[in-house]
Amino acid sequence: MPMLAAFAVPHPPVILPGVGRGEENKIRKTAEAYRRAMRRAAELKPDIVVLASPHATLYADYFHVSPGAKAEGSFARFGAPQVKVEAAYDEEFARALTAACAREGFPAGTLGEREKKLDHGTMIPLVFLGEFAADYRLVRVGLSGLSATEHYRFGQIIAGTADALSRSVVFIASGDLSHKLAEDGPYGFAPEGPEFDRLVTRAMANGDFEALLTLDPELCEEAGECGLRSLWIMAGALDRQKVESELLCYEGPFGVGYAVAAFIPAGADEARDIGGRAARKEAEKRAARRAAEDEYVRLARRGVETFVKTGERARLPGGLPGELSDVRAGAFVSIKKDGRLRGCIGTIEPVRESLAEEILRNAVSAASEDPRFEPVGEDELDSLVYSVDVLGSPEPIASEAELDPKRYGVIVERGARRGLLLPDLAGVDTAREQVRIAKQKAGIGEGENVRLYRFEVVRHT
């Protein structure tokens, strides 16, 4: 059977003695589990190792497959230039994988390489594997901003390519878990961090790939994870296989979750149509979400879908309640996809004839004019989630002491420059942080004095 095994591993540079300089002792259990996993991988004598890394070339709508005959890298950026890694690529497999994706109209291939050198998400697993094996070829793949089911599909195509070439494969899913496990960690603490790690490690222990594919996107985003998409591809590579799973280790002493797990195929199992079940669940969730939308959110969706599909602006529907048709107010429309912001545009004060018109116009702007993102495409429409914030009248305040970031939004003003931040945003827990971000958005220096205004909003989701 071409797919011999799969392993989930972390990639903290500190785990290497040349980088950690003693700090690696704090994750000794992880290193020991890593060696057990890579020894097992080596004993299987795979023809190739397919490795998915979050730090390889990444695009929002494309999976990159590293081209060429070989690559190398070092840990110079981590203060250890003497620690170097080299890898020989399987060029035939990369070409066959790219051709298979092209035949199926799947967005993956060798185009668009931005960095030839190996990334640390690739090198750390190879350092441990190199203690036990050298006679293999590497296929390095990146992740994307596409959905869980698209990552799963990529894994399926990888497995199909291995079958077609009669290559035996070990799959390595490189990635850390939450980066928000402790206040003194790299990204601080969020309650979603430990919860994410609990759910993922339980799924690893049980071989429950469906749980991995159907995690709440908002939870994943707030947890600050980096490795989930690697696991999605790995799950697809083991599609319709019985899997013997083992969680070898989990710890998080630096405020980041590190898990090592092994997954061994144990024969075909057509009932494990994980990708199909996850896609059906997602479709059900989308339908339920649409059914629960109120008039405000339906109006935003109508504006975006009409504009993206036809290039024309939607007309106001008849029969709108007076609170939309007879009232004027500022409004912000936020669009998310897979738990991540996809666009947000709004008006502090009303500029249209009615709140309904304000929402329609701002929804189109959020989808097509937010400079942080490419315009929304038609293939994205079904996966978008909208929220509409209707702003109350701003009132001047004397200081940050009169702010509450959960209740009030803030406007900062210095001359012609104005910046706004909505209330109750994830990760914004203090008035000082709220004002700092609003200043940043307005191009106002942190030390510059500003006039402050607060406002309340009614949020529609």
C-alpha cells in the first residue's frame, strides 16, 4: 500500500540543541516522542516523504509544490547558522502531482515559488528523521487559505499520485498547535488556546479526522494555531482507510502547544468518507446560517451577491421595516471566510438616504474595495459570513477612562485624520489597546494627542 503511515509533529526551533542552548530540555518529552515517531517512519523504508509545512510557500487560493531537484536551508535566522539541512526532491512525483491537479481543475502545482531555501517547518522534522534514515526523496507542499475540504482533497490527490506511481509514502504533517496558552507566551493567552489544543489532541488520539475538519473556524482563529491545515491534508491522504492512531506526546511549556502523533493505515474502510461527511456538514451549517439571518444581514448578502455575480448594484427590496428604510445611521459591514476577516468597510456617520442603502453600499465596498484583500470572487459567496454593526451617535469623552472596549467603539481624531475601532473585538481587551489600534488605522502616532469619541453599536449577525 503506497501510504505507509502519517505523523503529526511540531516545529519549534528551540527543540534543536544548536538553537535551544539548554532550553530544549524544557521540551525533552516532545523530543523523545519525535525520535520515536521518526524511527518508526524510517523503519517503514518509504520511497518518498511528503511533508506539509505552514512555512513553505503559501497562497490564499493555491497549494504550492516545491520544484527542482534539491533544496537546502539553515537555522541562521535562529542564531545557529551551523545547523544545516539538505534534501533531495522527487521531481517525478512533483510533476505527476501537478499534472493530476491540472486534470482535476484543482489549484495546486509548482508555479510561484518565492523562496527556494527550506523553511524551519520542513527542516526540523528532517533533522529528526535524518537520525534514522537518509535513503528517501522529499516532496514538500505548502498550505493555502482554502477550506478544510479543499485541503482534504489535496491529500486525496497526493495519495492517488502515489498509487499511480507505485511510490510508498510516509506523510509528515508539520505544525504547532495553539500559540496562546500562556500570558508570557509569544502571543499571550486566550481561552480558545487550551480549548483548541484539547479538541485537536483528542481527535489525534482517536483518529477522529472529521472532528479536525469541522472545528469552529472562529475558535481556530482565536487560538492562534498554525498546523491544522497540515493535518487536513494528511487526513485526505488517508481517505477511506482504517487508521490506528496514537498520541505520543503533548506539552506546551513555552505557551505554544506541541503534539506528536502517529497514524498507521490498517486497510480500506469505505465508511471513512471523512471529506464527504465534512462537506455535507458544512453545507448544512451554511443553510442554517442563512435561514437565521435577519433583515440587516440578508441585505448585506444581497448587495454582495448581486454585485459579484452581475457587476450591478442591488436595488432595495420592497417591504423593508421602517427601522431600515426610514432611519439614517452609520453602519459597518464585516465579511468573514473560514473564521478569518475577508473585508470590512463602513461609515462613521450616515451618507446615504437610509440605513438600508448604507448597508447595501458598504457591503459591496467591503467585498470589493477593502485594500487589505483581493475582491471577493463568485466561488467564495457560499462560504461568506456577514455581520452588520449599526452605529449610535458618537459622543465626546475626556479620556480613555470613559471607554469600555466590550461596550463602546472608539473614534480618535487629530485634525483631518480620524480612526475608528468597533467594540467587542477579539483580542482587544483594554481601552489603551483600543485607542492604540484606532490611532494606527488613522496614521496617528502613539504619542500624539487626539480627541476621543465613544459610540455604541447594535450588531446583527
